[in-house]
Amino acid sequence: MARQASIIGQATDWEGVRWDVRECRPTIHPFVIMIGWLRGEPRGKGGRGVAVILTVELARYLSDTRPRDVVLPLGQTTLKRLRQVLDVRWSWDDWWAARQDDLLSLTLQAFCAKHGCSMGAASQRRAMMVNKNGSKT
């Protein structure tokens, strides 16, 4: 006898597509991870398997959070696939450039406390910026 999964609700993904929800996983964030199937699609043998539903909240979180800071009940392969769907590519150069003013004006300790990075990384990046610009100002 085939196993039957229970549908516990419906959800809409970041593109407005409707899904049937089979499972909700709690997170430490103000959203849950939902797993299910595209609504109306064949399931099981010859059909689709379950997938993580890329909700608006999940999409925003993945777009705004550094890969190493992501805390979700999902594996790394799934997270990489979801970022690929969103066309999110993390760039450390962009991250540092967006914080250049703070890096050059704050102490290393203050910068690291504010932005959550190591003193070594901040020190090296500051030295690179100073050498590139010729001076700190």
C-alpha cells in the first residue's frame, strides 16, 4: 500500500505560485520553513517529490544574509540551490565596499563588533583599502 502524506495547508512562494504544504519546520526567525508540492502537480511515482517552498520571507532572508550566517533547518546543498534560484551571489568585495566608511573611521574593535567579522579580516581589508587609496581619508 502506498504511503499517503497529509496536506496541512497551502502557501504561496516568492513568485506567487501556490503550493500544498506537507511539513513546517520551526526556525529561530519570524518564519517557518515549509515543505510540499506545487499545487495540482502529480506526486509520487512518476510525479514530483517534495521541495522547500521558497516563500517571500525565506527569499528575503537568503538574499540579505551572508552564507556563513544562515541558520536554518536545511542542508547546505538545499541552501545553495535556493540561492541559485534567487540568483543570489555573495561577494565579499561588495560586502567590504558597502562598509568601507566604517572600516576606515571606526577602531577595528568597534568595526568588528558592529559588523560581526574577525579582527584579522578587518585589519587585512583596511590595509588593502589604505594601500589602494594611498591614505585612510
